[in-house]
Amino acid sequence: MLDAEGFIIRHKVFAGNISDRKTLLDAVADLEQIPGGEARPVVIVDGGMASLANLDALRDRGYDYIVNGKRRSRAEFADGFLDIDRFRLVEGRGKSGEKQPVFVRRITSGDETVVLCRSAGRKQEEDAIQDNAERKLIEGLETLRAPIMRNDKRLKLEEGPALVNRIIGRLSGRTTRASRLNEINYEPETRHLNWCRKETQWDTTRDLHGCYHLRSTLELEDQQLWRLYITLVPVEDAFRSMKKATSASTPSTTSSPTAAAPSSSLRPTAPNTTSANPVAPTPSRNSSIRCSASAGPRFRSIGIPTQKRPARKCSACIRATPCGRVFCFLCRGSWVKL
């Protein structure tokens, strides 16, 4: 709970295994128990907590609220967002160069006041996210196209397009911001994989980047409502700071690559392998000998099944490994198949 200046005067910690939207009404009930709390505070929540049930409950209890509308619902106000001449620059934003400019416009929707907002900083962020998603989608499709053209047996093209379509579905699911704006077509008869951008939908989506809307039961000016809503920023910053402090104090269970290998004084003594294998080289730790399935990780990233290498063990220190290397890098003994 914050005062009008943004200072935290009350807080509560909930269990970590409960969704945010289920904690709102409990927090409001706690506010009602504060001595001298006859004056109802304004409840400011983000879109994740603003379910219809929660908003109806706030109205029934007599609370005013300000909520950030969900991103997928901003298309309902597309005409209002595109009428740029009706927006006003928020005072103190964009002039000094330190803060990105924000433009606001107030409209009425039903029994709520809606403030349409256009943020230059948020537009840059959304543009970058979408560009990155499209880049990953195209890279994945190009990686898939290569084994299709050479009739890779792992794709089972003779049995039909089922596996290829499944891989395309996985790629689309991981890059939804770009896949819904691109048309992907695989022709099993000719084994051609093609894709193209839906330019009209792409431009429409791009025009709405950086746009968001606030809904409120308060009858205030657009800039007043916007400034009240951004009092959430210090609270979110405090959450991020606490998470960083918690993660920093938690001991890591992941060993570093250098810690995984024992020091030279602790390595097992290797037997004399020169007489047993006089022509075998003794590669160093930085040797360029690699597993023959070097393309495996790249194919696995898009869902193409890779061939499993036979399990091996070191003839000297009995160290097991699934890799296809010829020598054990710890004791330099040779690998043998299990």
C-alpha cells in the first residue's frame, strides 16, 4: 500500500504457490481492518490480476480502481490509438531526453474512463521482441528446409508430412508473435517448405506497438490517471530487487566447466598406453576432436530427432560417456564401446 507520494506504508507477503489474481480480494480485506481506514483507497492493479470477478468485487465493496488493460484487447481501441492528433504529451516526459515521451488521450467506454497511452520506449521494446521472434522463426524454418531438400531419413518423409508439420507447430508455438503474422506452407508432394509475411496484419500490429490503455472508475483527467497508475513502478522495482537478492543468496547447484574437471594433482594416474596403442595420439584438453554428430544440437533445437551415439567408457578410468570422442580427456585413456 502506497501513499500519494509513492512511499510504501503497508505490505503483505503471500504464499508462492498461489496465483496473483487470487490474492487481490484477501489484500483488500486486510485493508478494511486498518484502523482509521474509513476512506477507501484507490486499488491499482496490472492486467494479470484484473479478472472480471475481481473488478466486480471491487465495485461491490465500494473501491475505485485503475487497471492496465490486457494487450490482446487493445485492438478494440485501434481507431482511437491511430488518431494521433488527439493525444497530448504527458508533462515532464520527452523534453529533457532522460525519459521517453508518453502521449495520453481520455475516452469513455461504458461506465469506465479509458485512457489511451502511446509510449515511444514501449514501442521500441515491442518492435525488438517481434523482430527477434521473426528471426528465430526464419532461422528454424531454414534449418528445417535443408534436411527436407536432401531427403533426410530422420524426417520420415516417405511416411507423410506428419513429423514436418509437428516440427513447424513447435516452432510456431515458440515464436507466436511472429508465426501468427507469417504464412507457412509445406507441400509434401514436391517437398517444398515456403513461408511469407502477412504484410497487412504485420503493419496493423506494428502500428499498435507501444500502445496500451488504462481503465478506471475515477473521473479524473488523463494525465492524473496515468500518474496514479505509474505509482506501481516503485513497487515492481522493489519486487525485482528482492528477487535479485534472493537469487544471489541462494547457493548455485550448477558447477562451472572449470570446476567440473579435477585439478592435475587429483587426476587418476593413466596407465602406459603407448605400448598398447603406439600410433594413438594423446590429445590435449583443447583438442579439436569432436563428436561426429556435431549438427545434433542445431537439429534438436527445432525438434528433428538425432541419431543416438553408442555409449562408451574409458578403458583406463572406467568413466562413462555418450559422446563419440576417441580419447578420455581426464586420463587420456582410449574409449571402448560398452
